[in-house]
Amino acid sequence: MRPDVELLLRVQHHDQKIKALEKEMAGIPLEEEDLRDRLVQEQKKIDDAKASLQRVEMDIKNFELDVQTRRNNIAKLKEQQYATRKNEEFQKLGLDIERNVKEVAGLEEREMVLLEASEEQSKLLAAAKVAYAESAEGVKTEIEDLETLSGQLKTDLAAEHESRIGLAGKVEEGLLEIYDRVFKGKHGQAIVGLVDEVCQGCHMKVIKSTMIAVKSEESITTCENCGRFLYWWTDEKVGKNRGEY
């Protein structure tokens, strides 16, 4: 392999690692946001359970007020019944008392249903609080892990940049500019092997003269289909191409 091509291949190795590290780092804030969203959802469950419990408790209070109102009515009607001397009025008051008693019984039955619902809703609220506490602890640990990972990635990234700068400084300036342009335009693959006359970047077959030029290694050759730099692939070069730099 030509020394300048091998040098560029080593530069590309570090560029690819830099690109991968930057992508991983860019994903950390998104992961943190997802973790915090998880807590928001858990908090929403608590808020919803609280709101439901409050509605049930309000309904219970309203029923209690209605029951008390009817009991007060019953007491007043009984007083009126005892005070009257008219049989017709006595009977009418008796019917009113009977009606209020039935209404009280109906309200108390419905109140029992609400009391059961209140108990169930209280359990749901308690469970939501437990789930939130567990999630909060887990989220805290995961965010701490992400912060540790972020620190390690920054260290690794700095090391890759340093190695890249050292290697890039040995490459002819014009050649490096072309390489940088191709690397950015070809999604991180500026230099690829030529295997059985097929470019490993675009997977297109090159013309005969290109294959001969790559194999001879007399000059830097590019793929006429995609513009990537080509080198002649051999088993001895597989290790280096895989990034053993």
C-alpha cells in the first residue's frame, strides 16, 4: 500500500472513531430527556390518582350533606306531626317522612359505593407514589451513569482528536483537503478497498484501467463511480483496514 494512502487510512480510522463518539455523545442529552420524561409520566399518574380521589371524596361529602339535610327534614316533619291535630295533615306528614327515610337509605347505599371507590383510589394513589419513588431512584442512577459515560467519551474524543491531528499533519495539505471533503460527502468512508474489481464504498465495478492503477499503487486512484480513494485489498491489509491503528 502506498504510504500516503496508508496514512490517510489511519486518519480515516480516527475520523470514524471521532464521528462515532460524537454521535454517542449527542445521544446522551436525548437519553436524559427520556429519563426525565419517565418521571413526568409517573408524576402524572400521581396527579391523576389524587384528582380522582378528591372527586370521590367531594362526592362523599355532598352525599353526607344530602343525608344530613334529609335527616333534619325528618326531625322537623316528626315535630310537625306530633304537633298537628288534623288526621289528614298527620298522614301527609307521615308520607313525607317515609319518602325522606327512603331517600336517606338510597343515599347511604350510594355513599357506600363511593366509600369503596375512595378506598380503591387511595390504594392506586399509594401505588403511584411507590412507583414514582422507585423510578426516581432508577432515573437518578441512570443519569449518574450517563454523566460518567459523558466524561469518558469526552476523554476518548480528546485522545482521538490528538492522534488525528498528529497523523493529519503528515499528510500533504491538498490531499488532506480532498480527503476531508470526500469523508464528509461519503458518510465517513473516504478510503475503501478494491475487491475483485468492485469498490467497497459504492459496490460498483470499476473499469479495467482503474483496477490496474489501484493494483500498481503508482499513484493515488479514485473510484470513477463514487470518487472514493481506492487501495488494493489483500488479506495482509484486512487488519489495518479494520482499524488496527
